[in-house]
Amino acid sequence: MRTLRKQRLHALINVGGLALGLAACVLILLYVQYERGYDSFHEKSDRLYLVSEWRFVGADHHTDSTWWGGLAPDHKTMVTLPLPLSQAMKETIPGVEATVAINDGEVLFSWDTRKQREEVYYVQEDFLKMFSFSVTAGSSDALSDPYQIAITERKAREFFGAQTALGQTLQVASGGQTLDFTVGAVVENPPGQSRFDFDFLMHMQHVPGYGYKSTAWEAKNSETYVLLVPGVSSATVDKALQDLHTQHFSEEEEYMRELSGLDATQDAQGLQLVPLPEVHVNNFTPHYTSVHPRYLLLLTILAIAILLIASINYVSLSLARSAGRNLEVGVRKSMGATRASILGQFYTETTLITGVALLLSALLVTWLVPGFGRLMDQPLSLADIWQPQTLRLILGLLLVTVLLAGSYPALYFSRYRTVEVLKGRSIYNVRSGFLRSLVWVQLTLTAALVVGTWGTYQQISFLLNKDLGMDTEHVVRVTNHFGQPLAVGEQRLRLMKEALASSTAVSGVSGIDNSFGQGWSKYGFLKGENTHDRVDVIAMRMEKDGPELLGIQQVEGYSLDSITNLSNKWLVNQAFVEEFGIANVVGSTQYMGNNPARPAYEVVGVVEDFHVLNLTVALEPMLIHFNPDWEGVYSLLIRLKGNSIAEGLAEVEAAWKTVAGDLPFEFSFVEEDVQDQYASFQRQRKLVSYAAGLAIAVAFLGLFGLSGIQVLNRRQELGVRKVLGASLWNLFVLVNRQTLIITLLALATGVPIAGYMLSQWMEVFAYQVTLGITFYAAMVGAILLLVLGTVSYYGWQAGRINPAESLRDE
């Protein structure tokens, strides 16, 4: 304690640096642990699996690698499968205890005088028995009655207030019909660590199109979960699943085998089980926000880097503050102190400082957890810190930090013989290879963090600012889908156009079949007459004034206003023309899927390519159709005038209430819908930026300490050189030359590492910013300036050394 009191400044820097490093490390690893803990709360989680379908796509196709997504590099996986698969597995595969198929959708609830649109899960009756969602009122068998519904506690309070929800009647409009349901169960709210984020559970037989889907093996639109009998391995069931797949998909298997160039003995596709707790950390689930394993790996590496930088910083500063402790060590040894006691002293100091730092970091973590959870869009709470696995993590970090930060000073100071120390031999020689290596590692990590952070920022900014080929500014999307017949939505669109025709704040009204960022219907088109090569084509339903409202440029073809009946007409994008190599496409006859057995459509125009999917996906062939019998107008698009946004919204809402009555008015800005697709990447950028900024600050604090060591180690030499006429610049270069050499070596190592990591991270994006030589040169220059700025203080101090004082010390 006396030593720490005498060296208050260095102790404060050590404690502060370690506290910040430990806090950042704990927060990051807490988040990683949280993400990896999804759906592990289920009592039967070790026996629960998601059924997935894999397909061999060949080495020439870009898919997730094993390091990236846990999948084979020549395979892709999907999880939407036929509804009858669930029952078939239960009936034909030994070792399967229960199965549940799940679908989701939107319905319109009516009760009392209120109406509200909500998302629901359509599930089979064993859902509440397979998964551990506690039923707080009613029965877990409620879903065995197709006309009972399960509702969460939060929705029970929202819908019925203080009244008992159990037994209440809800009217549900879905798929063009309206039915009455009784609340048969109230379920606890799903925890944050669950892929099942539901509020309402309805029986599967009410999913729109159930009559067809229940027997159609070709309709792949449900997720299937299975509970295995205790002791049964997933590998055993996988073999039976492959046989079941062959039984029902033999033609498709043969097609995929031919397409992939495989022989009859090789499987081109099949079914396999994925453990439920692992589903969240894979990225193959459509319409589900999961997290890449690589992202969690990169965060773990970042946390380790921060802790390593803080520990190296501690070692450097410990050596700096120990400049006067050589005599102390010598005296203690002359008084009979053993090497073990010297080791014990330094380990005790390290443990004490680390313990204080850990206490401060715990306070920081407690203060930062709520905001950190909001930043990462996860419901992290203080309760997560006190989980046994988190406490083990924190204690482990304490032990690792003590070993990392304390071992070198302790071993270094305890190894010298008493006579050497009392003769004044320097025991904090900065020229040691080990210390140079530590500084090189620290600066390498720092350089990689600086380059990686700025590269991430450049890529996300590129995505947010890229021209999408359409103008979404001031365009409002209004929900027009309430489970009613398609004709009702069409009529509502016409009435809204009439109601807003004279508005001075609205410049246009149109309709579309979906909302941006929610996915679009795709159809497989055969490419050529005698080939099995198939290309997915996006099919989008629009009103004829939709392209103009969205600023989509038509580059070829007829004016849509000149065509009376558009129900059998298409617009196609440039990618469609290029993909299929169609000459004179305008006026040509095309078939859905390029199958002449299907209805014919005339192409009346070509539009410039525009992006409706996020930029992780390459631009795809697209057709725009106008057939109201094919898809409904589920969203209204309304362009507001730029200087009348508030006025325009008020007029739109008033018109909606007149036209739609008591249906809820739900809207969003299309520009925000598009940017929301990159929300997770923006969170990644923020987290990496904050963590990297902290690590860089701690690293340069260590560099500051190293610069001080160099000056202390060479006081006498600097005094002599000054007497002999050395200038301030000569002394500055002399003191910092070694640091600058180490910095250049670190840049030569850290910048390529960062470049490689950036290239791996950017693989998920079909469109990538170009980080050329200018970018990397600017990064190198910025890091060199940071280093020079950090060491300048002690360089200036070296030039101000009083030779008389330094030589008197000698």
C-alpha cells in the first residue's frame, strides 16, 4: 500500500486502464454469451431440433463457409418446409417423440369496439408441451381445440385490462374470412433469449390456404420442430429423414443431382436436424434476425484484444514506475527475502490493483448494461451479470489479468542477484526483446483496430448512401392488409386516391403488394429450352402509377397510361433482360417460369434496375405485374410534398378514417424501412467503434509510459549528449527512434490483418466499398501522427534534461 501511495499517478493510470479494459471485455463477452444462450432455457432443449433442408450448389456458388455460418462451403440451407412433413415424421420415424409445424401471419382482431392488426403464430397442438412457455391461466391443451387461442400476459393486459382474459371472445379476420375464437390459455411472455417472439398462438388449420398446404409436399412454407425420445441421436434420425425426403422429393432430388453434376450415388439435397440452441447463431433462417457466428467470433477476439492491450499497458507502466525500486529489491534480498517473497509482493500488488480495477469495472458495467443492451437491441439487464456463468467469466478474467499483467514484472524483478541490484544494474531495460515484443503486439492490435473500425464505417456509410435506383424520400407506406378479401383492399386504394386527389400536400397515391425490407415473392424461371438451369425472379405487384411515384425510370417500351388493361402485362428490369438474353424484349410474350403451359404475359416495358432487397444480396431479375387476382395491394404508397410533411400526414390519416372506418392507421416512411435493413450492421459499427476507441486510448496510454521508460533509462546518456552539443531534435529522434521502428513494424503487420478481417466481414455484402491505397495510406499516416503526438511529451522532456542533475545522479 505504501508503494501505491507513493506512486499515486501511475497507480491511478494502471487502475483506470485496467478498469476500462475489464469493463469493455465483460460487456462484450456478456453480449456474446447472451447471443449464444438463445433457447437454452427450454427444459428439453437438449432434445429439441429444427428440421432444415440442405442443397448441394457446387463450389462455384457463393455460400456461407464453415467458419462463417457453420455450413459446408458448397451447400446452402433453408428451413421452410412442407406442412405434411411434421405428421409424417411423427408417424414414420422411430425416436421422434413429438413434432410441431409453425407458420406466421397477420390477422385483424376485433373485440368490444376495438380493432387491431397483430402478428400470430399458427402452430400445431403440441407447441405448449414441447417448449417451456409457462401457462399462467388455462390449459396447455388449449390448442387441441382449433377454435381456442393462446395469448401472452402482455397482450392479455393490453386487450382486457384488469378483466380475466381466459374465456374472452376475439373475432379474427384472416384469409378473407372472419371467425370467433375463445381465449383458452394465457402464456408468460417469451423471454428475450428465444427465437419464438409471439403474442398469439392459433391452431395451424386456420393458416390461409390450409386445405392445400396440409397435403401439398411441394408447398414449402412452414418451419418444423422435433422433440426426440431421450437417448436417440440426431444422426440416427437424419438417416431416416433422408429416406423420407427421397420418398416425397425423388423428382426434385434427380433434378438437383443433374443440375449439380452429381452421379446417382451422391445426394444433391436432403433433410437434417439443427439443435435448437444453435439455430440463432446460424444465418440461414429467412425473415429471422439471427447473428453470424463469425460476428461473435470477431467480438470475442476484440474483447481478448482489449484485455491484452490493457495488460500490456499495465506491464509497461509497472516497469516505468519501478525505476526507483531496484534498490528496494536489493535491500529486501540482502535482508533475507527469498525470490518467492519478492514474487509474492509483486503478485500481491498486481492482484490488489486488478481487484480495485475489477471493482470499478463492475460499477461501470452495472451503469452501462441498460444502455449497452439498447445499443445492441437486446434486453440485457443487471440480472444477467449475476448468472453463475457470468460470475465465472468475471473471476476468470480477474485471474487471467493477474497472470498477464503481473507475471512479467514479478519474474523480472525477482530474478536478479543482490550484488547486481545494489551495484545499480538497471532492471527495467526497455531494450529487452520481450518488452519490444509486447509493444509490437500492442501497436499491431491498435493499428488493426483503427483500420478495421474506419473500414467498417466506410462500408456501412456506402450502403446507406448508395443510389438504389428509386426515390423513396417523403414516400409514406400505409398498411392495407387486414385479412380481408383482395377486392376490399383494391376498393380502399381507389377511395384513398379520390379522397386525396385535391390535396395540396400529397403529390401521388399508389399501391404495392409488400413493404420494403420484408421480402418479396420469387418464382423459379427455367433458363433456356433444354436445360434445368433455374433462376429466381422477383415478382412485384404494383399499380400502374407506382413506378412513376417511386421515381423508377422506364428506359424502353410503352407508356402505361396508354394501355387500358394491364392485367396480362409485365414490366421487367434490365437484369431480367440480361439474365435471359432476350432480344427485342418489348412486345415479346413471356410465361411464368418460362413454362408455356402457364398463362402468357406481354412485356410492355423495361425499367432501370432498382434495389428492393438489402445490399447483402446482388440485384436480381425482376418482373412487375398489375394483376389484382395474383397479389393484393397490401400497402399504399403516398408521396408527400417536401414542405408539407406534417400537413400531408394529417390529411392522409383523416382520409383513412373516412375510407377505412375503425381500421387502424399504420404507416411508416419507405426511406426508413429501407435503412432499417441495415440496423444490425449499424449496431455492429457502433459497438466496434466504441470498443476500438477505448482500446486505442488504453494502448496509447501504455505507449506514453514506454516513452517515459526510454527517457528514464537514458538520462545519463542524454545529459552527456546535450553537453556535447546535441540539439532538441537530435535528442527527440534518439529517444523515439526505437518506438517509431516498432510502430512501422506494427503497421506492416496490423494493417494487412485488418484488411483481411475487413474483406472477410464484407463478404456478406454483394456491394462493397473500395478501400484502395489511398485509404490505407491515410490510415498509416493517422496512426503515425497519433504515435508521434503521444511520444512528443517525453521527447520534449528529453531535450530539457539538465546535464548537471543527470550526471550528478550517475
